[in-house]
Amino acid sequence: MLLNKLQTANKILNDLIDMTKKDIEAIKEAKHEEIFNNISIKEKLAIKFQNTKNEIDNILSNRNKPLEEIFSYEEEKEFEKFKNFLNEFNKQHKFFSKLSFSVTNFYNTLLNKIKDKKQITYEKDYISNSQLRIKA
């Protein structure tokens, strides 16, 4: 039972890693629509992972064994894979987050330069200094 849950968690993590790597390449090529399309898939995978992880936690907490005997040999090997996948996902996700933050910053800066960072108000001074004239 535990071995099956660990294998499921590892598959989900592997899928998340692959999607994150694809998103990294997509953001480098400015294929933002691909990234947006992957959001709902990644969210579903994250929920599935969380549920599987909770099941693993429940199985482990119900085992009444000393810590050194809690895993069988196969489970221990799969748990090592789990830790490695989790570290790899963390690394890839951090890198993707940095890239997406940089792109967001770039677009926000560009937008502020285009708008000239002046907020449109209805104050008399702003309207009289405007380059636009309204004819009635």
C-alpha cells in the first residue's frame, strides 16, 4: 500500500517537473499562452499530490514500528526517489518563479513607461495641461 502511494507521488512529481521545465522553455521563447494553459493542469496535479502525500502520512503514522523499521527495503528506495523528485521540483519551480517574476517586472516597467506613470484624474490642473482638446 505505501509503496503504491510513493510510486504515485513520484509519478505526479515527475509530471510536475516535466511541465515546469516546458514552462521554463516557453517563457524563454515568450510563449506565454502555453504557460497559461498549463496552470489548471499543474493545479490539479498539485492537489492530487497533496492528497497522495496525506495518504502517505496517514499510513506512516499508523505504523507502530520504530523509526528504523518503518520502511521495507523497496519502500525505502522509493522514498529516496521521492525526496530526490521533491528536491528537483523545488529547484525547477524556484527557477521558473524567478523567470516569471522577471518577465512580470519587465512588462510592468514597460507599461509604466508607456503610460508615463501619470494617473488620469478629473482635477482642473490635469485637464488644462492635457494635450487633448475636446471640441463640442
